[in-house]
Amino acid sequence: MGLISWVVVGTIAGLLARRIVPGPDPGRFVVTVILGMAGASVGGFMVGVIGGAGATGFNLWSIFVATLGAVLLLYVYGFVARRTA
């Protein structure tokens, strides 16, 4: 996936994940973008493990996969933040 499409998909996925998962916001816009890009990697890996195509470019499937990964990362972040507080 190209760098620009990765950033755009990451931004969209981060914003969608932030709307889906309740709780405090871990950061501002930059953290949301980084979370979405990391979510694209995590979601792509998870979908690849079960035999599907991961985040492949700028399309709805990639946004779905990236959002799935970003939601997972937000839940993990919330769990870790609760355990350390």
C-alpha cells in the first residue's frame, strides 16, 4: 500500500475507531492517525492469518480492516491504562 493511501486509510480508520470505542481519547489528531495506521497493520495481519486479503489500498475493505485493527488497539490501550492506573 502506498504511503499516502496508508495515511488516508489510517486517518479514516482512526476516526471511525474513536467513534466506535467509548472512553477517554488517548491523544489528539496525530495520535488518532498513528493509531489508524497501526490498526491497518494489525488488522491486515489478523485478516491475513485467517486467509483473507488485508489492507490492500484505498478501498472500503482496507478501511474496514484498518478500523477493525484500530478498535482492537483502542480496547488493548484501555485495558492497559486501567491496569496501570
